[in-house]
Amino acid sequence: MGTRPCIVKSSGLLVNLNEETLQILINVANLNKESSRRVKVEVFDWTFNIPIEVPITSFNGPEITPGDGGPITIHAQNGAVFATDFLDDMLILVYEVRVTFFDCDDNVLVTSNGLSKINGGNVPGQTVLDTDFRTLD
């Protein structure tokens, strides 16, 4: 497995002006039938116009193996869930989700959702589908 980033994708800056978001949830699915994929997911708070990393937790595969905050290996035909801690005490008005692929991004799907502190559902305007993630140079 590679140690140097192959591709980095970004959600772009997402605005949370109504302060409704309680948690940011990122799902990564490796649809490849034969090969593992190594990824690192990061969330940055851009509220003050500089990227401040937000702590996240990851859970990988059907055994829901917790990650250590670093890159994780997602085995063939498995998924991983990444989530920020509950953001009750943080005021994040602008944030970004960034996914670094260390092997390749073939047959890997990424989605991101802002979850509401009001009802636990998706916050309108804070869902980023796989096709909406942009590759960074």
C-alpha cells in the first residue's frame, strides 16, 4: 500500500450559518471487489478563514473497528464511517471535508452530511455527494 497521497478530494467550503449542524458524518465505501483502499478523512473548521482541524472518529468494516485518527485501510467491498464529535460546544460556521487517497480512488464512493441538532436529520445544503467532491491539485 502506498504511503504518498495519490489523490486529495475536497467538499469545498460548506456554510453553516444557521448553526444547525450537530455532527458531520462522512461515509467512504470501497466498491472494489479485489483491492483494499487506504484513505485519510479530515474535517477543517474555516470559520476564522484558516483551516483548524476538527477531531474525528472512524469506524471501519463490518466489525466496526475504531480507527486511530490516521489513515485507515478499507478492505475490498467494505465501508468506513467517519464522524466529528458532537459539536455542541463548537461554533463552526464554515467547514470543509477533505479525503486523501493513498492508493487510488477507483471504485470508492465518498459522501458527507451535516446532521441536525434539532431532529438528527440531514441539514439542507450540507450534503456532499461523491460527484460533488473536487480533486485538489
